[in-house]
Amino acid sequence: MTDFLLELRSEEIPARMQEKAREDLARLFAAELDKAGLKAAETISYATPRRLSLILKGLPEQTAAVSEETKGPRVGAPPQALEGFLRKTGLTADQLVERDGVLFAIVDKPGRATAEVLAAAIPAVIRAFPWPKSMRWGAPSLSTESPRWVRPLQGIVALFGSDVVPCEIAGVTSGAATVGHRFHHPGVITIGSADDYVEKLRACHVIVDGAERRNIIALGAKMAAQKAGLSLVEDEGLLFENAGLTEWPMPLLGRFDEAFLAVPPEVIQLTARVNQKYFVCRDSAGKLANAFVCVANIDAVDGGEKIVAGNQKVLAARLSDARFFYETDLKVPLAEQAGKLEKIVFHEKLGTVADKVERIAKLARWLVESGVIKPSPLQGRGLGEGDSPQATSPAALPLSPTLSPGGERELLATLAERAARLAKADLVTGMVGEFPELQGLMGGYYAAAQGEDPAVAAAIRDHYKPVGQGDDVPTDPVTVAVALADKLDSITQFFGVDLKPSGSKDPFALRRSALGVLAILLDNGLRFPLLRSVSQDVLDFFADRLKVQQREAGVRHDLIDAVFALGGEDDLVRLLARVKALQAFVTTEDGANLLAGYKRAANILKKEEWEAGAVNPAPEPAEAALAAALDDAEPKATAAIEAEQFEDAMAALAILRAPIDAFFDQVTVNDADPVKRAARLGLLARMRDAVHKVADFAKIEG
């Protein structure tokens, strides 16, 4: 068995593409080998900024001989059919084999040298490589048929054992030579085989394993921060990016002027991360420190002093720009900034952002005035670095001893409307123009600095939440009002102009908005009658999203369908409580048997017609027992449902299990006597209707 090494060296590969490219190289090569009946014992792939590498271990020297059999026409088939088959297989008639009246072409193919298979696979993989973006280069680029690569290809190492696998791509010929680190060892290195590839490059200041480079950066950055008495703010995405920018990573700690800490910490962190790829640090109190960790691609003779000095200078310029944006934005009241939203189109069919703000403000006030969001003495308020406006649930505003309940509601409504009118104002600020990721957050800072109520500032900051799975769900009442209004407006307005999500397409992120609405309603226990506020198709859309959201919590989608099928249920908190009680019930023996009895009854009722109200003058014992059980269960289940005691409703229905089983065992439903038949069908209809008070059991699987 022999190992194969392939290195494709090029100009710099973007960091974001490297991991997938490494995986694609292994996948495509495995597919090419599979066509020839080859499979490596182990596949290892690497990526650095300048090279993709692949090592296939344990390949045979040649492929196995194979015998290919192709079925042809029957004996005596028309001559044209036979002639076509012979042309296809390249055989003559006397070379065909007859079996059960059918002709077969059997071709024995000898094994191929593995090196030959590899030589053909290399250009095939390069031509098929799925780079997100690629380019042609040099003289061959004049033809659209020329090979493409992410950046101009500069060298190919292809070794099967110690022998070069000959191939040529766009003028680049394979060999055994590569180069080391761009600065430390730019000269040529001759690779002997796959066995010495990793260590020879390491000796030339190239670490080919991305995971190893990430570990070096993570450990080195953490140690540099700890040496300065700080802690590193870990960032996995930044770790991958820096590993994708370096072949010999060297983490170095630098400082910036403490005066810049007057700028919001998120701005500093984003400036360092996005513009410069730096990690940031915190002090012992958990506050952002005036320190950063950069990752050099060189082991400098001065220990990195000049590199750090250069990076400090660049970061200072970036932070100066950020501070300018921040201070300039602070001079303009948010209300004045909001006026500029009239010039920004939200959507051509839905008007400007100012129009959207007007709708959100009215809806946020209505959510309070209608009682969906209520004042309560449970909630704290405030805004500061590291603070969260989240507190207790349900969403509530702290009661003031000087205000009546009506006054509290009016205060909450006023604050919600104010927050909604200012929520989008930071979209026209310089800071958000530079860093769109800070929308909302900067508005919160500006509102707090300009003297807005703390609850208003917190609502502006957090009204986009939750923006994804795992994100904080707002519970502050003002924030909840604005967040709900914003998301509901987007969903209802886009549905209203028939711009709904379709298939995998969701250009306006309405599915994410719907999941956000569901999270806010359910986490806060808000009783929101959706049908009074949205159309049926929007309610159906929420039902689909609810099934997606609850799937991870182990809630069955068929049970959600069973409750929705009753119609008229638009209170998602109540619906989910009913669904969870139903799920607990149908997994019990009583529940499973009642479901089976219900389905049997429903199937009979589908096929039969009867006159309601019929009474059997001489009911059989099982018939009378079922009627008595229904007389007991129906009012109990109805009362429990009205009181939203769904577990009690299930318990009331559970007493039907034994009587319905006995009824089917001992009673003939389709009796020859039409009076008895009608009465028994009526009993089954009563049983079905009693169960339907909880859910449509026909929708339940099983």
C-alpha cells in the first residue's frame, strides 16, 4: 500500500473559503477514486492561505481487474437493434454471450495503475472545484474553457509514494517542489513523500494544519492577555479567520488610548474585529480594557515590537473615526434623526421607513391599551453597559404608588409609542452607516445619553430581539410592545401585498420574525388574540412556525394540528398549554386506547347516516354505561376547558376509555332495528363531539 500527496499552491485563498475548500478537495477526490474502484484507508486534508493539501493513505498500486456485463436485445430481435448494441459495446456478434434467450456483452477490463488514475483525477477535480468565486489567469484565460481557481495556481505537488504523478493544468506542471513561508523560507523545498510533507513545511515556518494554527492562536492570545492581567474575549469566528490569514501565527498584545473607552464598548469591539481582525480584552471587573491581541504571520526578531506599534497606530485611526461618528451622532436628537426616515424607502409597495415607524407606534400603543401587555410591580428598569432590560415574566412596568392602574397603563402606552417612534432613528446615523450590525444598540445609547426614559432607551436597543435561536427574548414591557409591533407589522404588511415566503425563499426574513413573535408571546405568557389582528393565512403561517419552534422541545406537530383544526383558537399560549396536556394524555394507556376508540367511532360515522336525537327504549348495559359516562365526562371536560385546566379535561375524558371499549365489544352498532342503530350512532357522535372539545383526534397520528 502506498500514500498519495497532493498540494495545490496558489496566491492567497480567502480565509472564509478555506475550511469548505479543504472538505471539498477530499470529497471530490474520493468520488474520482470511487469511479475507478479505489478507496483510501485514510484521508487527510489541510488548508493554509497559500495551499490546499490532500494525503490519501493506503492506496493499492493498481485497481482491481473488473468484468463489465451489459444486457442487450433478445435472440431474434430485429437486425437494427443488434447493430445498435454492437456499435455501443464495440464488439462483434460472435463475441456476445447468450443467456436464457438474451444477448449479453461481457468485457474484461484489466486493472489500471493507480498513478494513472490519480493523474486523470487531479485535473478533473480542479475543473469541478466549487469555489464561491474563481478566476482565470494568464494566456489560457483568453478561452472560457480554461481552468479556473480561486486565485492563480502557482504550483502542484503530486507524489504517489516518492514518484511524481505527472499532470499539467493551465501551464502548471506537477512535481515534488513547493515553497515555505513567504518571508521566513521563500525558497524551494523538495518533498520526498506524503510522510515528510507536514514536518518539512513546519521546518520552513508553515503549519499546514488549520486546527493546529487555531490552537496556537487561542492559547497564545489567552496567555498574552493573562500576562497583562487581563482576560481574552474569545471569538471562534475570529479564531478561524486569523488561522486562515497566517501560516505561522504569532499572537501579540497591543494597547490603545484609554480615552477611546468613552465610546460604547460594542463599537470598539466591532471596530477591532471587523476592520482589523483583533481580539479584545476585559479587565478584572469585566469591563472592556484598552488592549487588543493581533496575530502576526511572522516570528519577528524584535519580538513583535514594530508589528504591535504599527497595529496600534492603525487601530487608533479606526477608533478616532468611530469616536467622531459617536460624538457627531450624539449632537443630533433622535427625534430629529427620525425625520430623515421619510427619505428612506422601506419597500416600494409599503412606503418609507417613516411609514413603517408610524404603523409600529400605533400598534405598540394598541398592544398596551388592549391589555395584551399589562403594568405590573414585577419589572425593573435601567440601561447601562452590560445591563440587560430582561427581568421577570410576564412583561410588566413597575407600578408607581402615585398612579392609578389606569394611569400606569397610559404611562406604559406613552412610553411604548415614544420608543417605537425613535426605534429606527439610528438607521440614519453615521455610526450605523459604518457598522449596520449596531442598529438598535446605538439608538439605545443615544437615547440614554439624550435623556430619554430608561425603558425607552432599553426598548430602542433591544426591539430587534430575538434575532435568532438562543438570543435573549425581551421581557421589559416597553421593549416587548415595540418588538412585537415591529415584527407583526413586517409579517402582516408583506403578506398583505402577497410577498410571502415561498419554499426556501424568504427575502424579508418573515419566518425569523414569526419565530420572534412566538418566542415573545410564549416566554412572556402574553394572551394575544391573533385572529383579531391578523388574517387567516398569517395565522396558518404562525401555526407552521410554531410546529418548527416546538419540534426541538419535543412537541408533536400532529397535536398542534389537532388543536388548530378545531378552529377559533388563536391564543398561542392557551393553545400550547392544551397541546402539551394532550401530548401527555395520548402517551398514556388510557389516552392511546381512547384515541383508538375515537378513530373507530369516527370511521363508522363517516359511512353512516342517522337522525340525531334518537333514543333506544331498551339500551344494552354497555350502551347505557357509555351514555352515563358521557353524561359525567362532557360537563366536566367543558368546565375544565373553560377554566383552561386542560389536564383536568383530559382526566375527564379518560373515564370514557373503558365504556367505549366495552361498547364496541358488546354492542352491534349497525343493528337491524333502525331505532337502535340511530341511537347507537348518536352515542358515538356524542363521544366524538366530547373529544373534539379538546382537539380533533382525527389529526393525531397513531
